[in-house]
Amino acid sequence: MVQALQLKPLELYVDPVAKPVDARLGALMSYWRGKRQGTAALPTRGDIRPGELISHLPSLIMLDVEETAEKTPDFSVRLSGTALDDLFGGNYMGRRLEEILPAKRAWLARAALGLVVEHRRPMRFFGRLEFPSEPGSKIMIEALALPLSRPDGQVHMILGEIVQLRAAAIASFPELCRPAAD
């Protein structure tokens, strides 16, 4: 069994197995898999139809993958759903991670999302995070990051969904059942 890895000092975990607990994320994963053409191929942005994802739209995010001189790619927000805008305290469309998050958090997010690009496979994240819309309190979330490729096979976008954990699901996350770190 593969253990989730903590992105210290954050209370955020990366699960390379990418088996979502939340049914909403499981449905998005099934949708993404259904759009693949063959076992090695990834869906393209053109394969994703917003009309087929109506119930997911408020919590969806799409990130553009931008090449950099560094080893880790950069990411900018192409679109985010209204529930995410509320959670993050604003609409960040067109902004890079460094413009949204403090430097260390942006670096960790870039590194984790860079693995999705490099390995061309989904990744699940979960954790206890503080969001601008809830200063001083932490929200427990689960998220899924799904790579999308161009026709040439290069990953150029990430389709993601971020959901707040439901109380009934928290027991499925032993890492989060421990008291929150200060």
C-alpha cells in the first residue's frame, strides 16, 4: 500500500494512487478515464465537454501548464468555478500560482502539480488548509488533478476539482483525524 506524502510544513498530502474518497471526485475520475483514447493516451482539452460536467462546474479548476527555464513547470489559472472563487476569496483567472499563494506554498504546489505533468497521471491531494475566505480556520479538502494533453501527447493543462470534505468522510483520512498542527 502506497502512503500519502505530506507536503511539509503544510497539512496537505499527495496520494499518487489517486483513488478518491469523495464520490464527486470519483465521478470526475471516471469521466476523465472515459475520455482517454487507448491505455497510454490522455484526454485533450477538446475531449472535455462542460455540458457533461454540470454538477462539477462550481468546484472545477483548469490550469495551464507553462514551460519555464527551471525543471518544474509553472501553472496559471485558466478557469475556476464559483464555489472555488468563494473558497479562495476571489477569481484568480489568468494569474500564476506565485501571484495567488505565498512563495513557499506556491513552490510546493508547483512541485506537486509538476509530478502530474511529468508522470502523465492523475494525482489526489487532501489536507487541512487555511483559505482566505475563512481566515483563522482550516478547511478539510480533497482534490483531484487530471492531466490533459495536446494532440502531440504533451501535457499542457490540468483539470482539477476541489471539494470540502463531508463530515462522514473524515474518518477515511487518518492523517486528518489527528489534531490540527498549529
